[in-house]
Amino acid sequence: MGGVTSAMAAKFAFFPPSPPSYGVVVEDEQAGRLVMTGVPRRANVEVWRLRTRRGSEIIAMYVRNPSAVLTLLYSHGNAADLGQLYDLLTELSVHLRVNVMGYDYSGYGQSSGKPSEQNTYVDIEAVYKCLQENYGTDAENIILYGQSVGSGPTLDLATQLSNVRAVVLHSPILSGLRVMYPVKHSYWFDIYKNIDKVPRVTCPVLIIHGTADEVVDWSHGKRLWELCKEKYEPLWIKGGRHCNLELYPEYIRHLKKFISAVERTPAVRNESTDASAVSDPPRVSSDQLEPVRSSTDWRDKSMPSDYEKPRQSTDVREKSRVSTDRREKAGRNIDRPDKGRNSMDQPDKPRNSIDRFGVMMKSAVLCNIGCFRRTTSIN
């Protein structure tokens, strides 16, 4: 049954760039050192070819930041590869002061194999194992980041790592089927059933979504936020679409605020999860979800009207954001600013580094607008 599901998923959920936007060559045969071609050479970028449990050899890139405490494990959208994301990942490492590990799914870029839901699960597992074995990075120092379809493998791994530090969901999906049809229940042939998994994630979760997303409706992000156990103040970017959120100044500012809060919070140092023990967990039916919590209407409160379009500078001050989760116990929250403190989205002065980030991202191909095309009918 899993094979049938993956076959259906491949028909409408995976669009690897063709041809790939980069190449991989062996620079030092004796050391086995790989380098990416078609992208700028950077001394702090290391390239890996990792073998998965399902036999694929996937390409991963590690961006090292000497001042980093945390590592961001980035799962990209369904129509991009590492060459297109190279500038984004290296800039995130600089601006967030984190190490960044990005990877291409099976069948993407220079990774072998075919793209499928199950393959993405073992792909991210292989990357996590690489972080453990080659960098000594365990779950308590990892932030899982999933964009669009990447929210699927991100949440799948997060449900298996009880001590992962935090999760970021960027334009996430409730499930593959729900992107195209307003179904109320999870069906066996659906893919990436994030709606069933997010209630099982025990670490802080940040959700970022554009209110004008034309591919994955904003309601997906809001519903996932409602189901989170450990909510963090979400970022609803007014006027933001599916593939341009990185261009808004508040995107990088809110991420920096989140990571700073995570760094201030002690890690959960329970029994470490070995990568070899990670496996596909039983899928939870959506009928067993906890009752829906009342949500906050962010249309009027969350974002001022001047967020309608990406801006060239951060000179315009933002109104401080209302805290989004007053129902959680104070001891569980990772960031509860004082009443008088302005949000990070209201900087005192324009920041050159943030302006530079926006300029860099204008030249980066982040994902493809053709996500989840209706190429097959589902009864």
C-alpha cells in the first residue's frame, strides 16, 4: 500500500529541476572531498554524498559558522535543488549565526533514485545521521526547517526525535491532498499527513506563512499552528505569496528572534536518539486528533497594512506584535517578552545586514510556483 501511495504522490508532488542547477566533482580523490560546480566556491561549505536505507545516494551541503551553537537542518520545496538554494543557505548561516545543513531529496539535483514520500523520510534520516557522526551534532542542538513540501520530512523526523531543539515550518501543508481538495479526513492514499503529526511534536514550533499564498492556502499554516503543543508566535506575512517570503524584512528578523529565544532556553537532554533507531512510525489517524483550540484572528492584529509588498528598506517601523499564545503555561514558553518590549519586527534602526539579505534573495530561485499541480484526478 505504501508503494501505491508513493506512486500517486510522485505524479503531482515532485518536480525536480531539469537539468539540475549544479554538478558535483571529486576535488581530492585521496580524501574523498567533493565540491559543487556551477555555484561560488566557499571555504566554509562542505559537500557530502550520503547513502540512504533505501539505496539512494543523496547530496548534502554543510555551511559552517564558527560562532554557531545550533544547526539548521533545511528541507526545501518541491521544485528546487541545492544549486538554486545555495545563496539562501549560506546567507541564512551568516544572518542567523547557525550552521546550516541542506540536502537534495532522492531524484533531485545530483542525488540518485526517484522522488517519493517514503524516500524523503529516509533522506532526512541519512542527513541527521551525518550530523551526528561527522559533526557531533545531536538532536538537542538541531532546528528542523521545512519549506512547503519539506514540511513533510521535517515533521516526520520531529515526531521521532523527542529532544529536537525546535521546528520551523515555512508555508507548510496540512497534507498533499488537502492542498488541492478541502477534505476533512485523512485517507490512506494521502501524502505528508502533517495534520496528524504536528500534535505529536513536543518542541517549540514557529510557523511562517504568507496571507496571499496562491499555492498552499494560508489556512494550512493557521490550522497547523492551532494544533501545535508548543506554539511560538507565528509570522503571517500580509500579502506574502508562496515563493517570496524571504524578500520581506520581517522574515529574517522574526527568524533571528526565534533562534535567539531557542538559544536562551536550556536543551532537553533526555536519552539521545541514535539515527539508526529512527524508523517510520505508525501513522496516526486524523480522527484521533485532540480537540481544535480556538484560534486568534491574525488578519487584523498580526500584521499592519504596510506589509502588503516587500520593501526595499526597514525604515518604516512595525507595530509591536501581540503575543499569540497566552494559554500555555509560563514555564513552558520559550519566549515571553515583557509587556513593554517591542517585537523584533520593530527594529530601532534599519540594519544593513537585513537589507543585504533581501538583495541577495532577489537573485535566488527559492521554489517553483507549480507546486501540487492537478495532473491526476482523485475520487
